Amino acid sequence: MVRAVSRLGLAFILLASPATRAPSVGSGQAAGESEPAAQSQPAVEAKPSEDAAKDPETLVRDTVDRILAILHKPDFKDSSKRQALREEIRHTLLGVANMDRMATLTLANFRSRFSEEQYKKFIDLFSRLLFSTYIKRIEEYTDEKVEILKTTRDDDTRAVVATRVITDTQRYPVDYSLAKDGDIWTFYDVKVEGVSLVQNYRTQFREMLVNDSPDKFLERIEKKVAENEKQS
């Protein structure tokens, strides 16, 4: 049975409007590639509830509701206090997003060119890039509904939660990809109308890394993050 989650259309930081491609960092269009193996996510400050972390659908509902609660705080209307609440949203999302897996998938075969220090820096910059790119879009959503349609499990460690976002004028599918490490489920990709956020960034990063060294690549990402954070 279809179940409405909340009025917030897209609470997870990686979600965008229908058919939206990841904003350009370097250049490139989406293209398919096989997924390399990814390691488990490093510890983060915020974590989902124990029950939410053990079930993909509960994790989706729990994340949506937690972000909605933050957005509904009276202080969010006060520009002088909004940044602190944005950080609360960021920490909440980092607690349910497997940034290690996402970083590995977006770098694909170029991962081997990064030292551990460079890779850790990339994970931090990538999370900041995503957040600074999409935070304003999250704040704009008010009256949409998200319906959970079904959960498909590839095996005991990977699942896709299919949802549908309903607005006043349209409906479109949003699929959350999750992976399990021990008892913990976390997000590692989202597809809006079949368009994968990870795949879009993978294509952009690949075209940058064909010509750039890891240090140059990180410098470009850091510059883009600074621009985004200044504008937000």
C-alpha cells in the first residue's frame, strides 16, 4: 500500500527537482559505468535512530521527518540563526549518508590515484559541495508529499526504496539506494526520474581527472565549494 511520509518533498540532501542534473563542477554529461567496491562510512556526528537504521523504509521516513522538524523551527525564519540550523540539517544528513561509498563511486577508477589524505579531504569537500548546492532547494519545499511505493532488495546488503513525489502540478519518481553495513542502513545514491546523482558527478569528476592531478582537482572542488557557501 502507498504510504504518505510527510509534506516535505525531498529531505535527503541529494534530492533535486525532476530531471535535474548535478550542477556543473567541471564538465560532462551522464554516462554509465560499473560500480567499484566501496568501504564503509567513517563515523559522523549525527546518527539516525536505532530502529530507522535497521530498516530502509523507516530510515527514509525518519530522515524526512527529522529534516522537516528542523525546517519548521521558528528560528529558521531568522536569518541570523538560520546557519546554525543548516548545520543541524547537514549533521543529520551526514548521519544517514554513506559519504565514503558515494565518494568511491564518484571517483570510480581514479580513486587509486588519491592518497589517503587526499581522499579524506575529498570526502569532506564532496559532502560540503552537495550540501551547499542543494540546501536552498531543500528549504524551498513546503507542500509536497512523498509516498513510499515499495522496497526492492538486491540481496541482504543493498536495497532501493522507490518513492513518488507529488506536487500541485506533477508527480515524479525518486528512488533511494541504500547499503547495509552490519545492522546499519545508509543512503549512497538517489535517482530522480531515473537520473542518478552519483553517476552525474562521476562523469563530471572523470572528465576533470583526465587532465588534473588529485591536488589540482581538489583545488577546483574547494573553489566551487567556497563560491557556493558564499552565495548561500
